[in-house]
Amino acid sequence: MPKLPEEIITTPPELDRCCEYLATCSVIGMDTEFVGEDTYHPRLCLVQVATTERLLLIDPLTAGSLDSFWRLIVDPTRTVVVHAGREEARLCQLWGGQPPGNLFDLQLAAGLVGFSYPMGHGTLVNQLLRIQLAKGETLTEWRERPLTRAQIQYAFDDVRHLLSLWDHLATRLEKLGRQEWAREEFARMTSHATAPPEVMEKFRKLRGLGSLDRRRLAIVRELYAWREEKAARMNRPARTIVRDDLLVEIAKRNPTRERDLQIVRGLAKRDLDAIVEVVSRARALPLEECPEPSEREQDPAQVSIISSILQAALSDWCARHHLAPNLVATSNDIKLLVRARRQNQELPAESQLTRGWRAVHVLPQLLAILDGKRSIRISHVRSDTPLTVEDH
């Protein structure tokens, strides 16, 4: 494989010329380096781009506005090849104002043709191209300038093989007739990555909510939303405004005045007045507008047993059809299916088995087993596909 010319873009005129060139390319590979530990919105530090003719590093710290570049990424007539591109999609929405128009995600594509999922970039390069990539810069400080030779080499290597991987995987998808499956997965990933966060429900990921009643859950929800808004406005990590555990502690105390919070260690005094105001607002809500406690699913033993059998059958089916099982369905998807069948209910829409190619090609296989129309036996102990599924 011939070595492509490498170029670092550091000035606005260079960026203009770079974008003019990229506008002529129908397919480009892209990766980014960013730092998000110290701010609410991540700081973009480097953009790596690959074409069939050259490799480019764009330095957003010196090259000026990247508006022209993001316009290229949102253009649906251009294929943008990424690996595990959830963050690239999110950054494009953040800085370009729109989601990418036509992403091709190598990690998803690999899972759709039989590689394990999720597979790292270096592992995929090694398994598909038989090339071993160097490691060592994954925790590097990308904000410092000048970049070291090792950083530059690492950055170029991140995109050096993207288009070769794309060529191989696109060919396999076509051979298996799964281009539409892939487009569905890419669109779903982009949609999830760029959708506005549901702040009103994200609070449920906090620990310690199990003992709270509806009123105190409302306090946590309102405090969480207040914290997110302030963190975004100040561009600081949310945890530096108020820690997660303190949100729950405040709700438990249900304060009515600042003095009630002065004994809570870790709260900034400047925020006490605002916190009391938020708590008062939550306390004034009608009870029916307060969150319901999450129901803890108490599955009987047979749900776990049947789910395990279905999971084994799915893994065997996926091996025969060159699919990564954990891309096809999660263990929760399987449990939702078993619970729904057991209770004679429709499968909840939250299950990915209800949509697209999974609903057409995978769900009927699982339902046939679950409904007793097919039986499973072990037939090949030493085989990669040891099960036989037979119609009754």
C-alpha cells in the first residue's frame, strides 16, 4: 500500500484550500481529538481527514472557523467514514448546527458482517488488513502546541486505513445484501448521538433514588435540570456545580431556607439561594406532576431461564448468518420479549427488536422458539454453531 502525502493545516488560507479540495471528494474518512474533562462542551483540538490521495490534519486552534468544513460533513451527497463515530456525529451537531448527512460507521458495519461488536479501531485494522498499529497516545494532551512527532504520527494513523476498511466492509455488506441494514444502523446512531438530551429523565441514572418518594424525586429532577442549565451556560462540567450525591442529599433534606443547607459539606455558598428556590418550586408542583418511582422488575426464575435459552439460540443463529449477537439484541431486549410473551402483551417499543431489519429477520426466529413452534437441540459440540433448531 503506497504511503499517502501528509499535510498539517494550521492557517485560515490553508483551511480554505483544504475545504476546496475536500469538496471534490465523494468519500472521506474522519476522526477527531477533543478534550471534555474540564468543560461542559468538549473542546475540539484536532480533526484528521483521509482521502484516497492524501492525509490531512486540521488544527482548529490556529486554522480559524471550521464552518466550511462542517458544511462538507453535513452534505448527504458525501460519504463520511468514521469508526465508532458517535462523538463525531455529536460534535458535528454542536459545531455545525446539523447532524452529519451520510455517515458510514466502520464499527457498526463490522458487526453486521460477522466481526465482534464493538471492535476497536486497531483490532479491526489488524483483523481485516493484517496491519499492526502502534499505541501510546490515547491519553495525550491534545491542547498543547506544538504537537509532538508521536502525536502527529498517531493522529495520521487514526485515519490512514479508514478508506481501505470502508472498501472491504462495503463490499461484504453488498455481498450479504445488508446495505439497507447498515444505512438503518448509521441513521439510528446519528439520531441518538445528536438528539437533545432528555434532561427530565436523565436524573434517574443517579444513585440513591430508591428510597425517595415522588415529591423528593421531583426535587432531584428539578435540581438536575438547574445544574445542567448552569453548567452549559458556564461551560463547566456539571459535577463541578453540584456533585451527583449532593443532589440526592438535598432532596432527602427538603430544605426550606439557606440555613438548612449550610451544614451540607461540598455546596458552594453562592448557590444556596438558587438551590432553595429550585426546591421550593419542586415542592409546589401538583403530586401528579412528580415522577413515579421506578418499578423494580422482579422476574420469576423462568424468565431468566427462557431468556438464557433464547440468547444461546440467537448467538448460534448470528454465527450462521455472520452477525454480532450483541449488535442484534441486548440481554434486556431478550428479557423484554420474554416478559411480553409471558404476560400476553405487545413487545414494548423500547426494544430494538420491534424496528427495521431486526423486526423482519430476527424477531420471527425468536418468537418461533418462544411459542414452541421450533425446538433446540445440541448437535455439534465441537462446532462454532453447536445448536440445531428444528420446526415441529
